[in-house]
Amino acid sequence: AQSVAQPEDQVNVAEGNPLTVKCTYSVSGNPYLFWYVQYPNRGLQFLLKYITGDNLVKGSYGFEAEFNKSQTSFHLKKPSALVSDSALYFCAVRALSGGSYIPTFGRGTSLIVHP
Amino acid sequence: EAQVTQNPRYLITVTGKKLTVTCSQNMNHEYMSWYRQDPGLGLRQIYYSMNVEVTDKGDVPEGYKVSRKEKRNFPLILESPSPNQTSLYFCASSSDRSSYNEQFFGPGTRLTVL
């Protein structure tokens, strides 16, 4: 069975500092990895994805993520955090499981950027 | 504007009173799904549909039903709601069954079952 772990419930960072939100996964076969962001009282919005190719993926709002196959990780990063980046972030994986590509989401990490 | 809509956005009901949460997308997407979001548990998939008249169970299907009679609509039905179904529900769609396509999410429906 596939799984996704986001080891930190909350990440605190000062505005202007770099941020990292961690994600590790477990699948059989090749994973397709995604990051989504959820702002208060909103649905999830797609940020970026890794399918194949370059391990460093760039997405919306200046975010990027690095796929590391040996460590089975897909950490979300941003060089300089903004207060407006404060939100709930979800990592997700889609891989073939029982004949279907059912997506599995992590529990979410609350990112708080302090002014 | 490309979007996924859900109605109602908020609903308070009582145990056992049947309810339906509607979901509609205007992107001609084949794949649609329902999730529930609970604190500390993240998103869990309830049901999904690969295409019209094709539905299948996700991780937590007990107590829910779905139908897919039209491509754009994917209603979630709770025939006898119970308090443990109090949750935030999201509908999502993606362009096809390919695993590498991102999903588009609706704004959510906050359901309280008393």
C-alpha cells in the first residue's frame, strides 16, 4: 500500500527566510508526486508536481520541490518566505495500486510565516 | 472560468435525515472524486469515478453513496447521516484517469450532523 508522511504538523519561519516543508513517501513502482496548498476556508490548490525528468521541480508562487529517489522524499522549498505563504500544505502521491491510481494525501503541514 | 462547484457550502442536519451534496465541474473532466478532511487525518478519499456510470470505493466509503449519470456532476449521498460523518468534504476532478494529472478542488462543504 502506498503512503505519504509529513513529519511536521507545523513549520514556523520568519519572513524573508528560506522554508522547507518535508514529505516522504512509500510506493511500489514509480511515484507521481504533488504538492497542494489550502488557504483558510478554501479548497486545495495545485502547486507543483513531479512526474519524471529533472529532480528539481518549479511551481506556483515561487515554490519548488526536490525529488530524491534514494531518500523517497519530495520536500517543498522556497528561498524567501512571505507572510502570505501561511497556509496548510499537503503532499500527495499517485501510483498504481490494485489497478487504480488512487491518490494518497499526507496529513498536512501548517506553515506559519512570522512578520 | 474553469471551476468545481459544491453545494451547499455549509449544512447542519440531524442523525438519519438523508442529504445530498452536489458537485459539478465545467472542465469536461473524466475523473472525479470525493474526500473528507478531518483534523490530524488529512484528506481521505471516499469514492471516485473514472467516467460516466463508473464509480469505485476509496479509502472510507462506508455510509456514503455516489452516482455519475452525467460527466459534469458527481453528487455525494448520505442516506442516514451519523455524527461521525461530521467533516469537511471536498469534491475534485482531473482531466483523465492518468495518474500524473493534478486535481482541481471545489471550495468544500462543511457538514455537521447532530
